[in-house]
Amino acid sequence: MLPAALLVLALALKAPTFLRAWQDSDVRATTLLLLLAAARALYAAVIAALWATFLLADVPDERVYDLDTYYATEPWMREHILLYLTAHTVSALVAAYLIWTWISQVRGAWLRTGLVFLQAGYAFGLVFDVAKYVAVGARWTGNDLDWLSTRLAPPFAILDASLVAVGFILPQAGPRLQKWARDRAGFRRLRFLERALREVGPSTARARVGVLAPLDLRLLQRRQRIHDGLLRLAPVLDAGLWQRAHDAALAAGHPEPTARGIAGAITMDAALTAWRTSRRQAVTTGAGALPRLGSEEGDIEAVSRVLPRPRSLDPIRERVAPQETRAHV
């Protein structure tokens, strides 16, 4: 109790400064910090009072579902029930007000969604409180509205607890789940490109990462293997072929990301053919092809995405094949 009293005293001494200089952000922050701290040691006082009133009350029967209405008129238990309901109502109102003032200033989607869940949870908590107040008040006046406490209030308590829990979990778990899903999708997409490049030699990264390793580490290793394979193919990657295939894909109506993927797949396929036939001589246009295959984020994913659909490459390959043949001749 002493810390609570000292915090309340500090808040009282700070009040004149706050009233004079409320526009100062440092003064507002300091006052808010003191207010929140004082509200906590107050919670300690409420908890102590709840224990005291319960010990002083005469509660011989265990009432799991209707304790509030069964003991609503019992001395000290009456105060105990009213105290816990009041504390719950005040905390829900304060939390709802703070969220209402913060939610318009929050930019993060996950944090904003979490605040919406919290706000909904505290709103349902207030419905729970109102149902309890009415049922207990009815007992005080000799009436029976126990169903409000035993049937109506519990579902709202469950909603309150569930939504508040989700509201606290979402800002933490949401971004992680989103990143995991994005990494998982990228890891699966890149398996076709990694498989196609295995024949050009092992990766320079000798360390092996097992299936139980973190997903982001396995994705990093898969990307490294792909870039190592492309580096080995660099002497036979034809930038001119890439450009012709890219232009042909755009002319065929493909969007830019898909056109880059088609051009990369056709260029890489031609380079692999040259590698297999041991034609490893450098071509004059080859130096510019490697950066185009992976210079922009999503390029290697676009290449890997079109590899399982070879028929989609055939029309574009037929358009550029005559020029490719003449260039080699």
C-alpha cells in the first residue's frame, strides 16, 4: 500500500505542472506514466480488499454457476461481488478508451487488427458486467433475474477472454505466420529451378541444412544453390536470347513478371543445353544475361514458376529459335 500512496502523492504533486504545460509531450508522457503506475498499486489494493471481504463473508455453500446472485445479499459477500464487478468495469472502460484514442494513430495492419479484437473483447466484457449488475440488483430488490447472471453473462465472458487473447496474440504471431507462409511458398516455388540447376555442379556452400532446420535458413540455402548454378552457367547465358524472349512474351500479352520468368527459363534452358554438349565457350552477349535472371526481387521465383509448364514456353521459344540458330551459325 505504501508504494501506491507514494505514487498517488507524486501524481498529485505533478498535477499543477501538467495543467500549466499540458502541451509539452514530455510532461504528458511523465504524467501518463505516473497515472498508469498508480492505477497498478490501486489494483493491489483492490485485490487485497477482495481477499478481505471474502474472508469476512459467510459462504458455507460452494456455488459454481450462481455465486453472484446466491450470495448477493450476504454481508461482506455483497461488497465483494460489487467490488470485483466495479474493478472489472473500470478496467474495461479505461482500456476501451485508450484503444479508441490509439487505433487511429496505428499504421501496422497486424497491430491495428489486434486493437480491433481488444476493443471488441472489452465491449463484450462490459455486456457481461451489465448483465451481472442487473441480476445482482434484482436480488437486492427482492426480484429474480438470475438467468442474466447464469445464462446470458457467461457467453459474453468467454467472448471477452477469447477476443482479448486474440488481440494480444495477433500483433506478435501474425507477422511471424505471414513471413512463414511467404517463405514456405517461396521455398516450394524454387524447388523446380534448383532441381534444373543440379547438373551444373554442387553449391559452393558445403554446409548441409536438414529438413528440421528453420525454414528461412533452408530458403536461404536454396537461393544460394540457385545463384551458384547460374554463376556456373554465366559463360553460356545469352543476353540477346533473353531480350528477344522477353519482348516476344510481352508481345504475346504476358505481364512483365511472367515475361521475365519466361525469358529467364528459355535462356537458362538454352544454356543448360550448351553445357550438356560441352559448348562452354563464352558468347559476347553472355555477360549481361546473368544479372537479368536474378537482378530484381522475384526474378528467380518467376523463372521457377514457369518451369513446370513447359508448354507455355513453346510458342515463345518457336519465335526466338530461328534467330538463336542463326546467331550460333
